[in-house]
Amino acid sequence: MNKLVANAKEATKDIESGMTLMLGGFGLCGIPENCIAALVDKGINNLTCISNNAGVDDFGLGLLLQKRQIKKMISSYVGENDEFERQMLSGELEVDLIPQGSLASRCQAGGAGIPAFFTPAGYGTEVAFGKEVRYFNGKPHILESALTADFAIVKAWKGDRYGNLIFKGTARNFNPLMAMAGKITIAEVEELVEPGELDPNFIHTPGIFIQRIFQGEKYEKRIEQRTVRQRLT
Amino acid sequence: MLDKKGIAKRIAQELQHNWYVNLGIGIPTLIANYIPEGIDVEFQSENGILGMGPFPFEGEEDADMINAGKQTITPMPGASIFDSATSFAMIRGQHIQLTVLGAMEVADNGDIANWKIPGKMVKGMGGAMDLVASADNIIVAMMHTNKRGKSKLLRQCTLPLTGVRCVKKVVTNLAVLDITPQGFKLLERAPGVSVEEIQNATEGRLVVEGDIPEMQID
């Protein structure tokens, strides 16, 4: 098994306008920086992006929004991005806001061959419009469908050419779930290691879910809210 | 009247030993600073960490270690990290004993609205809908009135809902109230606040029975 490609440009070469993409990350934590930059360079548009957030004005998916490359966003939280809010309120951008846990489970279901499931989240709210309601144990639940994508793009800490991945800290978030749900899944890693170096007991994403992997470069890993405490002297 | 810290201090008194707790963004985050002595709790942040600790020391910030408010944090000894689906399994599966979140409006039947002002502000619900739909024990931490002095404790929410009939308790700068079938039941007054002031600031049904004690806060 050798899923190694040279770089983000090669990994994203057949992503075309109008496709549906999943992009891992929570805020700016654990986002595939290299592939996002490659998509900006490619200049394709009319993309549907499934991602928990939409970056900030000048980083992450915000870079694709600025260039009007995104037609529709499927997300749970889009604060912290003025351009996003402007495009959404003016109707230029289609937005499907869904509860965060439902988003996670919809990606996981898409990758796991489960077409739909019932969840209590969103019952009695706008999110439930047009969705089947069923009672289990006396409580109302709504039917949510699985999500899949033409390409899923994830970012990991370490990986090998088999596609095995390990994530670091809370950069894990949506990445392992989206990795399962892409027809083609691209993984960019901070550190590419030799097969056997990663302990099989501690693999977060088994290589079967990954079709392409490359070592990324120049990770900025921007911090959205830098909060610190004072040292007691 | 309480400030935001006071609200956090009062809610901290609700914490019980060995509870897992999810704190929302804003006032709820402050609660972690006022855990009562002898009470051991673990904080969950829905982006994927259990055992969330304090902010890092300056120079030790890690971009890969944040909470759901995207703030840099540290893990406590015994912390664990997981993906978003596992995180919401903890939440929907009712493995978390207490959820505290902010709100724009709460109705006297327990409905809550906190994610959207149509035509003006749309940030999204994040994890709030999953949290309120499943948690057994939900406390709302908020100011009693909005910036224009209008009550946020209503007969019915006017904004798009986050969840229905889910809030159990509300702690504001003026009062502690339970949600009951008869409406908001006044349990405690903030220091120096009269029952009449609370009545005037509450648009929803308010139940006042007997003498209402003042909150005990250090």
C-alpha cells in the first residue's frame, strides 16, 4: 500500500467546481491548511463545504469565502467571520446550520453505511422543519440523514504511507469522522513516518479510510483566542 | 444585584462531587474559577476534551489544545481527548450530570433561545441544541434583562428556539428561579434585590411563595 502523493497540489488535482467537500477542524484547530491553500490557488468555485466552522476572515475556509469559491456551507457555528455573515445575510451564500453533534454523527454515519438515524437534537426548532418525528421512550426525535462528500480533507499530526493517522490534542475533533465519509479522502500530516513507527494500538484513523496522504509544510496553526494565566511570583 | 462573577459563584454552589460538567461560552466559563472546597468535578468541552484545566501560562499556549470557545487551555492530569462524535455521545447519552449555558431568552415552560436573531445575527447553534435536547440538568446563566432593559424571562420566546421545555433552573443577576409547571418559581433573591424588583423584571409567569431568602455568596 502506498498512498503517498507529493503535495497538496497533486492531492487536490481532480477536485472540480461544483463538488462537495468535507474539511476537518474546529475553528482553526486541526484544519487542512495546505489543501485549503491549494484550493484557493486552483480557483475552482461553486463548492459545497461541510465543515464545523467557516474559518476567520483571513484564514482557514475564510480564504475560500473571500474569493467567492463557496456556494454552500454546511456548518454548526459560523461566528468569528464577518465576511461569512455578510454573504449569508445578503443571500449570496447558501447556509445549512445543523447541531454540532448531529453534524458529527451525520459524517460518521455516512462513512459507516448508516443512511439515517434519529436524534433528539433540534426537535421543536427550525432544524426539525420537514424532518420525520418519532417517539422513543416517550421522547420526540427527528430523522437526520447521513452526509458524504466527493472529497474529505483532513489534517493529522502523524501518518504513514498506508494512511494510518494519529491526531494531536483537540485537533482531532471532526477529522476522524470526515475521514470515513469521503469518496476520496486526503490526509495532510505534520510528520510523515515509516510504516511500523506508529504503534497499531494507538492509531486513531486506520489507513483504509485514506486514499491520499502527504507531508504538509509551513503550518501556521493560528490561535483564535489566545488565553493565558499569570505565573504566581 | 450580582455581576457576572457573582452569577458564576452562585451556580458553582450547585456543583456536586464527582460530576461531569459542560460549561458554555461566556458567564458559564467563569464557574470553573469557583469550585467549592472538597468538590471534585471534571469539565467537558464539546470540541473533544474531558478534564479541561486552566489557561496555559504565557508562552505555553498550544494551538492544538483549545476549548469549544476556541480559547487555549491545558489538560488536567487524567484528562482524555476524543473525536466530536464521541464527545456528543457523552452529551446525548446523558453521561454529563450538568450543563450550564447562556441564553438570549428563556420561557416559563423551559424553552430556550440562544442562537439566532433573524435578519441581524446568525452565529449558529454549535453544540447547544444537542446539549439542551439531552441533558437532564440544565442551568441557564444570564442577565435578567437585556441591554434595553427588557425581560429575558418570558411567557414565550420570541426568537428561534434552541430547545423546548428543557431548562430546569435560571440564575440571573437578580434571582435564582426553578422552572415549574406553574412558571418561574422564585427561590432566592440576589443581595439587596427585592421581590418587587424581580417581579417587575420578569415578563413570564412568576410564582412567589412565602419569604424569599437572599442568596448566600462570599
